[in-house]
Amino acid sequence: MNILKSIRLGVIALCLGVVLFTTSACGTATQTSTGTGLAPTAYSQLERGDTASGENYGRWVMQTARGLISDAYVRDNDKLGVVISPDVAPREVKTLAQSLVQGFHKKFPNRDLSVLVYAPDKELILTANYDDTTRQVQYQ
């Protein structure tokens, strides 16, 4: 049974990677100002991203992950943080991070990127740093 679950999660991670790599997050965010204070959409932007494109991408990652990721956020259009679900096995974390780096780079090209992967208890377990100059990913 464990082998079947591992295979299933591996296939899901692979599919997520293909989806992240072959599609791009799209959509537009409209923001209305209330004159003073924060705009009505500011709270959701803080949850998923600190820019409109970051918010859209964070929301798209959540919709596309199909249960592998329980939370996602984008900061400064170069940092993607995700909280994985308990269904993701420890040996699948690096593969998932690699898929996320590929999709993130496609949406935000020509820049160094970081993908921070957090356990369900919100402990940082892996950081994938993409160097646009060398086109290499280093895992910490």
C-alpha cells in the first residue's frame, strides 16, 4: 500500500511540474482605492502575494497543486513560499520544489528566484535558489 501511495504522489508531483512548466498563470487583478487606508483587496494580496502578479501566481499555484500544497505566497516577484500538505512524502519534496522553480521561472523570467518549502507545521524544510546567470538550482 505504501508503494502505491508513493507512486501516486510521485505521479501527482510530476503532473504538477508539467502543468507548472507548460502553462502560465494568467488573469488580471483589479484594485480599487478607498481613499484612505488599505484597498479592499489588500488583505488577500498579503496572503498570496505583495504584487498583483504575485497574488495571481500564488492563487494559481494553490488551484493547480490539487492538494499537494496547503498554502502559497509570492514576495517581490522572486520568492515563492509554499506549505506542503501532509500527503507529500519527504523524498518527494525536492522533486516538487524543482517543479515549482521551473514554473516560477517561466512566470517571472530573467531573475534569480527562491522557492521556500515549508512542512505542514510551517517549519522551513527546503530552499531552492535559482541563479539566472548560471541557470542552476541550489538546494539548502
